[in-house]
Amino acid sequence: MKFDSAPIGQAIGDALTPNLFEIVVGLDDDLKPKPQPDMIYRGKKLMKIKNIKRILYIGDTNVDLETAENAKIGCVLVTYG
């Protein structure tokens, strides 16, 4: 798994979710927080996805829904998280 965030994020991710995700994008100084779509765009770039419509955002809050809407991608909201 590749983390696009601080080294501490990499260590935590490796310990808690080894081999679960291909990449994980965390907030850093170059990215605006949700509901801005910056983290989605960073993940798209890292995964070399050309068509943003191939991305599905899964979240559990209204801010997650807003984030997906701002990125113009589909979203699935769950009732737990």
C-alpha cells in the first residue's frame, strides 16, 4: 500500500490495514480539506485514472456526499463509519 501523506500515516496504515488499499491519500499542506475534492484528485492522479467517472466515493457523512458532488463522481453513503 502506498500512502500519500506524512510518514506517521504510512506507519499507522501499514499496522491497521495492511494490503487492504492500493493507496491512501491523507490531508497535507498541499491539499484542501473536504468537501473540496483535492484528495480525490490526488488519488486519481496517483492511480493514473483517466476518467474520473470510474471513481466511486464511499462515505458516511453529508460532507462526504458534498465532496463527491464537488468532484462530480458517484457516491455511496453508509449508515456506519
